[in-house]
Amino acid sequence: MESALLLSGILLSLNGLISPISAQRLPNIACPQFFEYLFYNQQFIGHIAVRHDPQYETNELVVEFSQYGAYQWSYVGSLTLMDSQEVTKSHLANGEPINYRVDFPIPSDPPKLTKITLNNQVLCSAAQYPPPKTAITLRHSLLSTTVPLAFLDSRRGPQWDLGPSIPAVKQPDYTIPQIQVPAPRTTARPRPVVQQQTNLNRRVSPTPVPIDQTLTTVCGRERAVTTPLIFQGEQLQRGQLPWLVGLFERGTDNGLIFFCGGSLISSSTVLSAAHCFRLPGRDLPADRAVVSLGRNTIDIISEGELREVSELLFHDAYEAFSANADMVLVRLAKKVIFNDYIVPICLWNENYPLQLPAGFKMYVAGWGADENGNVNTQFSKITDTNVVSESDCLRETVRSLVQPNTICAKRAGAGPCASDGGGGLMLRDNNVWLLRGVISLGLQKNNTCDLSRPSIYTDVAKHIAWLRQNMWE
């Protein structure tokens, strides 16, 4: 991560930062030894100063806030370094506090700090506001390897808490060495230099340049980065497989939780698995679904776009726990403009064989569980997989799952798992990618995906007439 550039010669004193009138609007601070509000250019920002353990390869800071009111934000704020890379490196080596800047989604009405966590250890906590409320979680990872000092993306994790009542996805347990928590300060600390920003309400980012919007011209073609490959898969860069989308569920308090993958097939249509939305005891409506596009990460504050969903169209032959027609069309409330990072994938067409020979190489991608026990991976991964003949699939898996409109494929130790569901089974021909299947079913062993046996996909080619008839432009 690029460290913040600083305005030289501007030092902010307490008297100059917060006037008595401004201070009256500030929430109570649970841990003033670590956090304070600063008033600069008629807007509030936050300042965090915490000591890190230089023995950690990665120091991860997680800061949580509570905002009055229920909001549906695509930008929930940011957590960045205040000092230059060299200053930060010096502070880390000498055990001095690392300074962070917090920008809020509503700079004129800052949220209440509710928790600071460093390397899984809670430094302080406070109660959230009563409803209506919106929870905000910001993260920053500081990689402290010797040379060079690198800064990772500040917004990580499978869940972005815009609402606190959503049950968190279970994370793996780690053994964390004890660190010394700084004692409360009794002396005033020096004020850090703050970078002036013209607009704190949104992140400033380059606008992707639109490209040819003709579906048949752009589909299946990577533009920003070409892929040379998620269990034991290779991490994708932004711009690889630009049709891969993440599906998020909006909770009762506006929380967005990743639950499945999907494939963009037109400017307003995503194809995913019906089971992602509808199973016994689950029926997720369109107005509670959000689609993340143009990202290689489930971090929704990274560069990319979000779209509300206006309609869901389930295949009329869909049955729970069957891959025969496990398909749903997801209609975006607003069309996307194709660019280097948002491109639809081509659908299978009659120029390609309907029957795939055993051993034929295909590809799958997603953010699902990995071999390290993570429920989701932060960045999407891709792996190749090989088509398994129907006879071998019947022998290696549950016979009732192998049906006329399914495809079986496997690669030992690599393949789709858990929330990879809904993503695509893809083939590649002369650098053009085609969608041949939808990730549907897999077998489990020892509470994880059994990748020694085939995964089962809904065959897009067997449903191509239904797709073409029902997809939106």
C-alpha cells in the first residue's frame, strides 16, 4: 500500500483542531491513549497511535466504529498510514507508536469508536449505538519484513460489517504470542502531520476507460492482465477473469457478507447457482443481494463496482441438492459499462463440442475455502481441472448426483470448495474464455471438501437455449 504523502510544515495542535462547538458533537472515546478525533479543514478525521511488535511478519490492525442511522454505503471510510514509509519503518524498529489516519464516510458526523484490535488482541472496546445503527470495520496490514517495507491493502476479510447483527463467518484459530499493550499516556503526544484531502466522502481513484460495449466483441477477453491459473490454486490479479463476480448478502443492519460466486454474461446479467439463493430453510430475495464486480478480492472497499439486484430468475427445473439445473440469472439494477476490469464471459456455442472427452482441461476460480482452513480467501484463486467421464464419475461419487445435464471434473488436491459455488467452469480457446458450467456440488470428508473425488457442475451447454432466451442485455 502506498503510504500517505504529508504536507510539510503543517503541525496540528489540539487547540487548533477542535473548537468547543466541534467537541460537543464528538462521541465518547473508550481509549484515548490510542485514539483521538482531529478537526481539520472543517471535517473530522481520526488519529490512532499504537505500538507494533517488530517480530511479527504482519501486524494487522482492525478498528470498528458505530454510526447512528442505517446506511447503505459503498464507501465506509479508510484506514491509512499518516507517516511516510521511512518514518513508519523507523518507528516500528524503535518500538515507537505507528500513526494511522481514519477517514469517515460522513466526515461532519464521525462515528463512535467501538473496538481496536491488534494482531487478534483487543486493546479496547465500547458499546455500539442502539438501533438504527451501521457498523463499520476498517483493517490495515503492515508487513514488517526487512527490505523493502511493504504495505498491504488496508481493507481485508470475508465480512464487511455495515451492520453488526450479522453472524460473522468463522475464522481459523491462530496462536498469537502475547504482546505488550502500551500503558495509558499521561503526557501529551506530538500531533502528526496530516495530508490535506479535498473530499473525504469518497475514495479518489482512476476511472476505468470504457471499451467496446458489443457483447460478442468483448466477451471472454482479458485486457488488463492475461492469465498464464481455490484450493492450492494460483492467486488472480485484478483484471484477470474480469467476469468473475462476488455475491454478498445484505443483513438486517446493512451488513454485507460474501456467500457465493458468479459469472457476468451481459451488461445486466450474472449467472450463478440457484442453491446460493434457494435451499430448504433459505430463500434469499433479490433486494437483499449485492454484486461485486471488477475486483479480485472480496474486500468491497477496493477498486471496483457494486450493484444492487432487481430480479432473480431460477431455472424452472431446479431442485435442491441436484446439479441438473442448478442455475439462477441475477439481474443487475443498473447496467455495467465494460472496461478493462469488467468484461462478460462468452457463453458456450455450437462451434465447440457438446461432449467433452475425459481429461479435457477446464478452469475454475473463486474465493472459497482453501487448504489452510480459511473459510474464504481474500483474493480469488484459479486452478485447472480435468473432465471425468460419466462412467468414472458414477463410480467415484454418489450415483444420483450424476445426471444428463451435469459435468464431472477433478484435480487431486485442487478444486472448488464451499462458497466457490455459483462460479464458472471455464474453457479457454485462443485466449478467449467460454463458460461451460456452473459450480454446483461436491463431496465432503472430515468437515472439508473431498477433492480426491469429482466435483459436479451444471452443464451450461445443455441449457443454452434457456440462457439465451431469458438473460437480459
